[in-house]
Amino acid sequence: MGRIRLGGQFFALLSLLLGGFQEADAQSPRAPRKVDAENGDPSSDARFRVRPTRPRHRGPEIFYCETADTSCRTTQESFSLTELRDLHVFVVWPGVTGQHVQTMEFFLPDGSMYSSKKTQFIIGGVATFTAMTRASRDEVSPLPPARHLIADANRVHSQGIPSLLMKNRGDSSILTVLPVGGTYITQRNLSGIWRVRVLLDDRLALESTFTLTPRPEPDKAEHGTGR
């Protein structure tokens, strides 16, 4: 009987000690948990930490106008063959500097290529570019093939366009003119969705589309009465 009582007192004392340790642990302030970077363990600090936003690199943009002025910039992509004389296509090159060649390819609604126009330009040194082109004309060595077909964006052009290199909202833009009125386009009434591919130094930069709405067909009844 003495041993049983002694064992019971021992277990009662052990229970009191364990209860005291748990209560002290509950009342003591806990240290904040640190974020485990490898396992992605979330904490209050990690959840509310705001990461600084990085500036996104803006790519080239394209827009279409009926006039040769960048102030006409809109989202218009549909034009009437009856009213359109020339389609002015602007490509904006944010962050691009130095000398480059832009190639613009126009594809008919049936998918075949209609024309390809190349424009050489330099941003950040027109004087150097002019001197370089003048020096190239004085050289005896032959020029690259079809060099005369490449328009110079930094020189004065006809049709009242002082330069094909312009500024639009602080970025440099290149203008390409697609004649429409009185051309094969209106003669054949080539309406529909046209596709445009833009390359910079022979590398594809962007693709886009525009729509040419057809001209109204002449009234057959009028032709019948005129006979």
C-alpha cells in the first residue's frame, strides 16, 4: 500500500510540473517567424511586403492615317476605297537608336504579297548619317543591289512630306506611304482585310491588319436605260 501511495504522489507531482510549463509557454511572447526562402514559407512580413514594379519594355506600334501627320494617330483600321487616296502607315520605335532598315510588306486579302517597301533611317545622328551616305556615293565600289529602292527617312521627300522620320508622343516613328487612289488597288477593287508585316533589319518586329471597304458597284438599271 505504501508503494502505491508513493507512485500516485509521484504522478500527481509530474502532472503539476507539466501543466506549469505549458501555461508559461502560452503566456510568453513568441518570436516572429522568419520567411523560409527555399520553401516559400509565408509570414505576416512576406504577405504584406510590396515588390517594386519594374518598367516594362514597350515594343513597336503601328497605326494608319489618311494624312502624313502623326497627330492623326487613332485606332482606325478601316478605310473606304472611294475616299482613300494614300494610306499612311506609321511604325513607332520606342527606345530604338542608331542606323536601321525597316521593311514593310503588304499582303492582299488572298494572302499574296502586293508590295514591299524598305526605309533606312538613323536616330540620334542625322549629320553623321548624311555624311556617310554622301561618302558611299563617292566610292567606286558598286552599291548593294536595289539600293535605289530603299527610301531614306532622314531626307526631304515629295508629296509635302518633309521627312519620313517623325516624332510621335516622344518616340521616333517611320512613315510608309501606300498609294491607293488610281492604282491597281482601286482598278481591281481589291477590298478586304490586308495584312502587314514589319521587319527591322530583316527581323520580324510586328504584324497587323487593315481593311479596305469596296466601292459601291454602279447601278445596272442605269446602264440599261442608257442604251
